[in-house]
Amino acid sequence: MRKGILNLNEIKDKILAIKGKDIDITINRGRKKYDRFSGVVENIYPSVFTVKIFNDRQLKNVTCSYSDVLCGDVLISEKM
């Protein structure tokens, strides 16, 4: 269900503005399961964007779509 008041173009612009900056990302995996990561928005494509995740021992990439952000399944907050 749509929660936000932004449209996809506004979300793409906001993701483009935080490219290369440190972010915290929370992904709703369903059934009250959430994954929380810290990382950097690495690449931006027409329908998805990738986030490089920094773990203790390994580097990992996560791909998210703009519609996931629009629906509230992916929450992004910029680190200060």
C-alpha cells in the first residue's frame, strides 16, 4: 500500500542526491523481519539502485528498487 506522498521521480532525485554518502538502510523482509545496514549508495540505474554494505569481514551489495522506497519497504536515512 502506498504510504508516501512522493512520486517515483522525486524519489529518484533524492537517491541521486545521496549517491556516495554514508546512509543507514532498513529493509522490510516481511513477517516482522527487518534487515538494518550501514553503507553507501554506489550505482544508480533507471529502475534500481545499489548500496555497498560494510560488514565486519566482508563487503556486500544490496539492490533496491525505487518502488520499494515508495511503498515503505525500504527506509533510507542519511548519516550526519
